[in-house]
Amino acid sequence: MTLGILGGGQLGRMSALAGIRMGIRVKLLTPKPTGPSAPFADTTVADWTDLGVLADWAADCDAVTVESEWAPLDRLAEVSDVPLRPRPVTLEVIRHKGRQNDALAEAGLPLPRFARCATLEDARQSAEAFGYPVLAKKYEGSYDGYGNATCRSPDDLAQAWDALAADDGMLVEAFVDFSGEVSALVARREGGETAVYPIVATEHREHQLYAAWMPAGLSDAIEAEARRVAGEAIAAVGGIGLLAVEMFVTRDGRVLVNEIAPRPHNTGHLTIEACHTSQFENHVRAALDLPLGDPSLRVPAACMVNVVGSRDGPASPRLGDALEVPDLAVHLYGKEDSRPRRKLGHVTATADDPDSARQRAEAGVVGLGL
């Protein structure tokens, strides 16, 4: 079997590794050379918006998937009848935060209060109605914390408008007084078979994921509600493959959808060590319409911490120092250059409880010295 992946970043890298382990041939198509895809011989670097390039590349694929919602799957659909998972219509909805929120709201999913603002005056009126602070979100192209801004005043909102608004404006959301942030990872096949992972607890710093751990420490009722909401959210966008639903748990016990990612997600990287079947393997399985694997925990607890650049310059990890930490797995993505806030890798530690796992993971990040 041959799986095509549009993208050459770390998500494509880890998905490819999961497929190769099962004897699946994996092809990657990326518009520019990348460190994560460099080790793979079957990587094509070419203009992935060119219809001829897409048709030739996908000709011997049994299915094609993506590592990001911005991959040109809709272009490929014009020239190939290869199964595309997720479907282009799913990406079309999810890649635009306004359309995504509209689709979820129409399906009756619980969301923070939001407004699609076409003008700065619309944004000001919405912020006044919600009450400051509010969150401003760029409609398309945001990632890793880029494209969001917390606005505590009209001046902040005006600055966010200048930085984030597109021709159709931007999204303004009411700030949620949450007790925690969580993520639900769900693999879904054609026909509806699903595999739902234990809920992951997360911590963000400056809108960027810092750590993720499981078990999440939720009550049985809230865990069940998060799983229910996530399943309905994925059904609302017709998701196929591995999808992640990021959610808020409010102080009064409600679960609100923050956003959906239609592919493997940073919050699910710990499943490689923590679960019987990783998010990446189940993404590959679902993309090829193969039976899904067991998503349950195979260790008492696990915690992942991102390895993020703190300076400009070459990425020179102290691997030996990090590997002194017991029960630690180091995943570096092959990015040669470091810069502030750039994701260079992650580490996952396992232990008897989440706090101990987090201590080990943070020690591993310090050891790498990046």
C-alpha cells in the first residue's frame, strides 16, 4: 500500500515513520526542502499547487492525507480520483476559523461567544458587548500561537486588527474563564468506526502549547462530556483520519469547543509512548481505511513538553544530557536552525503519575539546552 502525505514538517515525518513501520510505502510532497522530511528518500520537492505535479505525484497512491489544513487537497481533487482523507470540504471549513465556528454553532456545539467582524468598528462593538479582555483570531494561516492576540483594551484591539485582519476581517471571541484546557483525539474511518483517546490535559503559554499530559485528572462526568462534544464536533465537519478537538473546561463544569485540527496534533504526540496505538498510526490506518488500533493508555501516566527555540542560531542539542533522565523519549524534528518560539522537537516522559512524568519531561528539555 502507498500513502501520500501533503506536507514535509514534523507531523508528516511522524506519520510517515508510523506507516513505514507497518510496511506501508509513504510518499511526501512539500513545496520547499524541510529538515523533518530530509531523511525520507520518497520525498518530492515541487510546486504543490501545480496540477501536473499533483497528478503525477498521486498517480500510484492508494490514498492521500495531509499534515496541515492548508495543504492544497482541493487542487489535487481536480486532477485525481485517489481517495482523499480528510475530504477537501472538511479542510475548507476548518481552515477558516469563522466558517469553522459557524459550522459548529449550526450543529449545536457549545462554543465561547464569538463574532465574525468585517470592520474594526464591528470588532469594537463585539468587544464591548463581550467585555474585555477578548481574544482576536486571524481567520486563516495561524499556527503555533501565531495569529492570536489577547486584547485588554480598545487600543489592543486596534493593534490586533492591523496585525491579524484579512479582507473579510477577523474573529473576536469572549475570553473564557476556564479551569483547564483539554484536547480530544479521535480517529475516524469511512463508515464511522472511531477510536477515541483518553482526554489530554494541556497548558499553553503565550497561545503556544507548552505541555500535555494524561490522565487529565477530570471527573468521570466531565471526561465523558468532553468525549461526547468532540465526537459531535468531528461529525459536524465530516472528519476522516485523526482529528483533534481543543476544548475549555469552565469553572462551572461546562465543556466548550475552542478549535478543531483535521490531522495529528501537538497535543497527541505523547500517544507514541503512552498509548497502545499512537495518533500517527491511527491517522495512517484511517487514511488507508484500515481497522483502527487500541487508543487506550499502556502506562499509568505520561507528559509531553515541547522543545522550543530560545535564540537564533544553529540547533545544537545536548542529547547525552537529556538521555540521562529516566523513562524519557526524545523526539527532535531535524530542524537545523533555532529561533525563538520555533518548535524543534518534544520530549515525553512516562511515570506512575502525571506530576512525576512532567518533572522528568521538563528535566529532559533543560538537558537538551535548546
